[in-house]
Amino acid sequence: MTHDMLLALAKEALKNAYAPYSRFTVGAALLCTDGTVYTGCNIENAAFSPTVCAERVAFFKAVSDGKRDFTAIAIVNGNGTPCSPCGVCRQVMAEFCAPDFTVVLENNGAPAAYPLAELLPHSFAL
Ligand code: THU
């Protein structure tokens, strides 16, 4: 699974985004180490705080299916600019992923990859 392929799956997931309040649509595609892919989109709510980001939808779908080992996640938004994950999603990634887990964004049509350790150094842990 190339980074380009994972970005393409994230773009497909973007089509299901429910973002009537922000109009900022996001899609994510999470690659498990066993090769399976879980997608997610952002899902907003009139009360705002129940809104869930695309990345967490993908992670929670996978974890609730029993997946625990992850390789990479691709994230895109509807306006084509790089979509760096929010702090809450980074912490969720840190819960389940090794420091070398790869976050793939799209920058000017090309994949840009970052290790999780670079995006969230000193993550919280119990
Ligand atoms: N959002 C995501 O889905 N992922 C991110 O990494 C950043 C933000 C969503 C949440 C909300 O629906 C909209 O984008 C604007 O914040």
C-alpha cells in the first residue's frame, strides 16, 4: 500500500463527511499492519462538542473491530490544503501507535510523511 493509494482512499472517505457547520470536510484512511484499511470522515453536530474528527472515526472503527497494530494514516481535506491532525487526534494515535507510525498528508499533490514522534513529542501517558 503506497502513500498515494492511502491518500486516494482518504479522498474517497471525504465524500461521506458530515460538516454542515464548518463546511470543512476531512477524510482519513488508516492502514493496519495486517494490510486492512479503515476509513473515516468528520461528523459534526449542532451542539458542536460531540463533533468527531475523521482520524478518530477511522481509529475507533478499527479498534472496535479488534485491530491494535497500525502502520500509517492518510488525511485530506476538501479544499486540498495539507490537513495536519489536531492535538486530540495525535494523542489518540499515541495511545495505539509506535513513535514511527506514519502520518501522510498531501502537499501540492504529493504525499508528505511525518513520524508520529515528530508531531507529538512527550505525549501524555499513564
Ligand atoms: N477536523 C478533522 O476531522 N480532522 C482534523 O485533523 C482537524 C479538524 C474536523 C473537525 C471539524 O468537523 C472540522 O474539521 C473543523 O474543525
